[in-house]
Amino acid sequence: MTETALCRTEQTIEIDYMELDRIIGEEFNNDQENLIMILQAIQHHYNHLPRASLTYLSEKIGVPISQIYGVGTFYSSFSLEPKGRNIISVCLGTACHVRGGARLWERIQDILNVGPRETTEDMRFTLEPVRCIGCCSLGPVVKINEDIYSRVSQENIQKVLDGYH
Amino acid sequence: MVITKGFQAMQVRSIKDLEKIRQDYSKRLYHPEGITVNIGMASCGIAAGAKASFEKALERFPEGPGTEIHKTGCLGFCQEEPLVEIFGNGRPRVVYRHLSKDKILDAIEGYIQGDFNKKWILAQIRDPRSLLEEDMENPLAEIKPIEGIPFLEDIPFYNKQTKIALRNCGYIDPDRIEEYIAKGGYLALMRCLLNFAPPEIIKIIKQSGLRGRGGAGFPTGIKWESCAKLDGERYVICNADEGDPGAYMDRSILEGDPHSVLEGMLIAALAIGSNQGFIYVRHEYPLAVKRLVTAINQAEAYGLLGDHIGGTDFGFRVKISTGAGAFICGESTALMASLEGHVGRPRAKYVHTVEKGFREKPSNLNNVETYANVPVILLKGAQWYGNIGTEQSKGTKVFSLVGKVKNTGLVEVPMGISLREIVFDIGGGIPKKKAFKAVQTGGPSGGCIPEQFLDTPVDYQKLTELGSIMGSGGMIVMDQDTCMVNIAKYFLDFLKNESCGQCTPCREGITQMAEILADICEGNGKESDIRLLQELAAMINKFSLCGLGKTAPNPVLTTILYFRDEYEAHIKDHKCPAGVCKALFHYEVDEALCNGCHLCALKCPQEAITGEKKKLHHIDQEKCIKCGICYNACKFNAIGIQ
């Protein structure tokens, strides 16, 4: 974790323990087997996995923090760092790759001046690769938050990005 | 009406009860009062703009008699989406293509007034019945077709297809269990509950020759049988962690016909003696999860899931678990570890998961498409199913035909069809008059098959003989602009990232192979590298713990086998003939072909192209970043690869 990202986490994130209790207890029955889905719900709420929420979760369901950290870093959808306001997922599946996905991926990095899994300085975008979202017929595909864009090209990507603030 | 959790509907206790639901709801599917509009709203349709079309149509025609707007799954021809079917009022059933929000109201209003807007029509339907509804008369038998418009069943994309797993996709609203029942759904389950003993069900599945559709192709009936033999609690699990990039049939089935999977799981549970099921869905498929949740709630409301299913003593519950972005979780032991809330690391399979899997209990794992086939096999019989396909590979397989091919989408074809028929007849060949180079099957564990083997019949065995595999059914077509060394590197980079890291041959071996390939692509390849890659491949294959590592070298081995000349061009001549590896080519304007239209100069993001209109243009190699925009934009092929 970079130093600035760490500062952002510790300064701005206040943990809502009532909400955590609701997620862990009511939604997922304090069940250890539901760990991955609990982490997803926490990430959905905070946009990443804040450290304090993980220690709380560890005590609540009796899973060692080391194991939670293992799960949180093994699966690519989890992030321990805060993400930007908009998440750009560029599909790097094979079908998108042969239709120019790789060059589109480079172009977006150039435009935003960030690398893979990085967040822009102004927290506007986080750029992530995704391995296939199953819209292979319409590639190259880019997903921004919940919106899927099909047949994206190096030429029209700027216009797509302009729609997000 | 959408049923939510806890809602109680009529309890299905007999085949007669199903028949009653079927009578009530087949009206909307075949003989609606007024006009019905079905909009394909799977993820692919939504990506193409179907949601905007749907909202626009619903705003103009809110619920009510006269014109009804419905959502359905995907008809398979994703390239033409948004796909919209309109029917009713004694008129032909018409499928429109590319119905964006700007066109949808004109299409519906035109249809109501009897103007079909022929230019937007993809095809008309001759017979909308699925293969489970042959006892019913064709509802379109008396309706006069539109002249000069082809039938869907005849157009090249569809005329070689046989839809079993995809039978309902695009024809029913996936959020309405009644429509699934109206298409013959849950009849197989009720028959099994009331008439068949579990060993009889297993016998039928074994006789049908159904093999796992997720990759390895293990005979489904044998798997069920070994699980049924064991004592104690056991589980039925559905693998919906469709990780192969380029394959999306499972997503389409879950989004378009979730009940077909639930029914298949229920039948498996009955045969095996399980009361608890799990569906492990990758998190990249949120819509599939949403539709599955609705489907489970509805099946529970009708007494088709839960305790006392169909009024019998059989009980079965299904829980949905979502993945979190790990390709390896498609492997059975990793999937089960992930289901338990752990890191998804595979284990050695001295003891199979059928004996000791999830929670160390016997666990039967099948893939989405496999389960979707099950109800049909039980209704139509093992012999009927066995007549489709080849000796060793029975039935149909869904392929996602994507990449550099004219018609892209999901195609369900009988096993034994040739690759050429799929790519050139169904797919329509390669766009922009480019040359075919290879078709990649089997995802990252598969291989690239060149032109000389295009007449090979597609089945499990034949694809393996060519060094590839059937896999989950991804079929990515590549043309002259695809660099095969780059593709090998692409897959190895993918696998390097997705290796769980616990065994050294896979973790280190794949990394080394990827680095050698990167060197070759950057112009630093050595003549000994090909040999080294082959040696590493043999080592990784032999000593890796799980399937990911064992098959990881396949993309490299097949590309060396069939496209060795490209490797040699990269290593010896420092050239990338396809113009992909940036260190090994540059773009140049062909003096003979450039007419000075100036398009390339306008599009170049680096302002690297100069030239006056109607005069020869020039690329400044210092400024050029080789993004390829000019190459793709030039209509006169005047940008060449050097």
C-alpha cells in the first residue's frame, strides 16, 4: 500500500459497526463459510476493505486475521486500498484481445496516466483489468461501474470516459 | 408478477398441476391478446443497448392490454443485438436486429399498424416451439408469413444448430417460472419423483452418453453413480465459475433460463440422494446471480424446491455462493475450498471430490450446461439423445463463436460438426476480406488449430488429438492480423497471474515461459528458445499439481507445432509478420495505394502522419506509437506492416 493511500484510509474511513453487524450477522449468519461473500458486502459498502473492518470481522466469526488477509489478497476483486469514484474494468479476455483490447488497455493507461490497478490522483478513476465479462461477441468491452460499453475503440474511449466525474 | 421470497403460490403436486400452469401461461408465449414484444436482456443485450430500448418501450407501452413489453434472455446471435421479437394479433413472429432506443418505438408502432419495417428484420420465425413441445401444434401454422423475409431457422447462423441446452434462451422471461413450466419445464423432475427410482435416473443419464460440458468431459452418469454409492450426507454443486476468457454460454443459460439448471440439479440430487445444493457463480456475472435468486424463490414458492418437493418426502435446498475473481476456482477442489470460505487452492486428487469434496463429504460437481441438458434427456430418452453427435461424444455442445469472424454469438451444434462449418457456414467467415489463420478452442488450457485441420469433426477426442481440448466451448477465430507468438504470450501471462502459486513447476515454470515469450516478442529471442520452451512445457505438464499447470503449456506447444515459422520470423528475422509485437515492425505508407484521403492523419492521436490532401502521406517513425488506428482506418490498405 502506498503511503498516501494508507493516509487516505486511516483518515477518512469511519467504520459503521451497526452496518457491519447487519452484514455479518443478519445477512450472512456469522457463518465462516460465507467469508468471501461477507468481504464482498464490506467492499461494496466501503469501496475497499478497510483494515478495522477486517479485525472486527475476524473476532466476530472466529476466523484468524491472517486467513482473512489471505482471502483478501488472493482473490483479484478485493482491494485493501481505497478505490476511485469510478471503476473502469477493461476486458482482457481472448476475444477482446484479438479485437484490439490490448491496445485499448494501453491507450486508457496513457489517457489517465495510471498503471494497472492504480487510481488517478483526483480519485476519479481506478483502472482494472478483467478477464472476460462474457460479452465476447461485442468486444472490445469496457465496464465502468455497472455500465457495459461494447465495441469500444481507441478513438471513442475518451468520449466514454468524459461521461464520468 | 415477480415472486419474492416467502410468497406462496399453488403447490405443484402432480403432472396435472404442471399442465394447468402450462395451459395458463402458454397463452402469453404463443397466443397473446394484442401485441407482445420480447426484448433480449441478457448482459450481452444490455451491453448493446437493450436496457435503453426496454425502458423506452415500457414508458410508451406501460403494462396493460394491447401491447405488452417483456424481457427475455439472449437468442444467441449477439452480434445483432439488441434483438427484439414482436408477435401477436395473428401476424407473423418477427425478430428485429439492432433495435436501439431510437428505433424501437417505430418498430413496435409500425408492427401494430401492419408495417413491418422490413429493413430492420433479421428473420421471421417459422415455429417457436422448443423440442419439448412437439405434442402441441405449431401456433404459427395458420399464419401467413411475410414475403421476401427469411425464416430464422433457415438463415446460416441458425440452420445447423440444434438447441437443447439453449432451448428456452431468448424465448421466455427468465424471471417467470410459469413460462419455463409452459415450455415443458419441471415435467422431467415430476416424472422422476413420481415414476423413477434413483438408479433408473442414473441409468438413463449413463446410457445417454452425456459428458461434462465444463472442460474435461467426464461421463456424467458415472460421476453420479459413484457419488450415489457412498453413505451419509452429500452435496450437489453447480460450477458456474465460467473462467475461460472467450466462453460465455453458462452466463447466457443462467441469465436466460435459470430454471433449466435448477431442474437439472434437482434431478441429480434425487438420483444421488442429496438434500443440499450449491451454485458457485463468478462475481463478474451479477445479473446471473440476480436471476438465480429469483428463480430459487419462485421454485420454493411452487413447492418445487425446499422440503416435500412435489408433495413427496424429497427435500432439496440450493444456496448461491459467489466467487471473487480467481480463474483457478473453476477447478473442482479449488472451487470447493472457495465454497468453504478459503483461499482457492487446489489439492492433489488421490481422493476424488465425488468421495471427499466440500466439507470432506461426497460432492457431485457438474457445470451449468451439463445440468441444463439433464431434463431434456429424461423427457426425450437416452436413445434419442444418443442419436445426436458422434460415437464417443453424444449430444450437442454450445460454443461461443467470437473473435475475427463475421457472425459472432452462441451456437449450439451437434457434436461431430466440422470446425469449417462452424467458422465459415455459421460464422460467415472472416470479416474485411482478411485471411483465416487459426481457431483457438478450450481457453487457456487449449490450443490454436490451423487451417489444414478445419475439416476435423468437433468432439472431445478429435480436439485432443490436435493438441487442443474441447474445454468449456470458447471458440476464438483469429485472422492474419493475429500474431501467434503474442497469443501464446497472452495465455501464459494470463496463467502466470492466475496460478495459485503453491506448486513450483506451475508458479516458476509458467513465469519462465512467459518471460522467454516476452523476450521473443521484444526482439530478444534466441534460437535455442523454442527448444527451451518445449522442455519447460514437458516439465510443467508432468509435475504440476492440478489441471491449470498441467495444461498451461498447450497454447505454446500448439503454436510452435503449427506456426513455427512465426516464432522463427520473430527470433531470426526480428520481424512480427502480423504487425502486433511493437518492437518488431513499423507502419509505412504504400506509395502505390495511398490516394491522399487524409483520413489516417486526422485519426492519428500522435499527429505522426503528415501530407497534403490528394498527395502521398508520410509517417514520422519517431512520433508513431504503433497504436494501429491508421492501419484499421485506411480504406485503401495503403498502410503496410514492415
